[in-house]
Amino acid sequence: MLLTLAGILFLIVCLFLIVGIPAVLNMLNLGGAAAMVINSLRWLLLAAGGIFALGVIYRYAPNRDTPKWQWLTWGAVIATVLCLTGSLLFSYYVRNFSGYNALYGSLGVVVILMMWLLLSIYCVLLGAEINAEIEYQTRVDSTVGEPDPMGERGAHVADTVGRKTG
């Protein structure tokens, strides 16, 4: 329940950063340099918040013994960078090349939202897979507490090691 409430709060903050700040900047009519600095800070805050939020999801959402934080950072960073880059490229595509309004009419917004959600979900799943694969390639105990021998850690990926390639 707490994870869901934190997710809702995070989405509200993200919506303010994505939609609210540009609206406020347009109303204030700040100079070009100030608007550019604020927009840059906005995207940095979104990136840092995304990395933190995905780290929390990757740590607390799976049904397993709590993993250590260091096993979660690469997947969260890669997923956040891919999601933000994909969102920027997708918004450029929607703005310049697509004809969703001509094709779907007023339902075009729903189609665009569903496409963006699909893109974002794939990024989150890829980050989780990267975390699992990093953990799968090590013999080091990645769960909290005293190190347990392999097979007694309470997590399939932490209890096994991937095959050696090459």
C-alpha cells in the first residue's frame, strides 16, 4: 500500500515538473537564459527522481529477501536514461511526423498516451532484467544481513550463477 501511495505522489510531482513548470515559465515570461536553466534543472530533477523511484521499486516490489542497494543502481540508471531519451524522441515524433489527430480524431491523445506508457514500461522491465542479470553473474551474496551460502539466500537469482560463456 505504501509503495502505491509513494508512486501516486511521485507521479503528481512528475506531472508538475513536466506540465506545470513550462506553464509557469510561460506566465512569468522570463528571459531565455533563465528559462533554459530552469528547464535543464527540471530534467535533472526528473532523472534523479526516476533513478530513485526505480531503485525503490526494484528493491521493494519483488517478493524476495531485501537485496542490497548496489545491485539496483545500474538497472535504474539505464532504465531512466532510456525512458527520458525515448520520451524526448517520441514527443519529437508526435509533434513533427505523426498524424494521430487525422487518423484517430480526438482519440489520438489516448493512442499517444498508450504508446508512451508502452515505451516507458519496456524501459522499466529492461532495467529490472539488467539488475537480475548482473546479480545472476556473481557468486557474491547480494541480500542484506550475514552472507549466506548459495542455495539458502531466498532468491533464485542470488542462489544460482549464470553459465560461463566464451
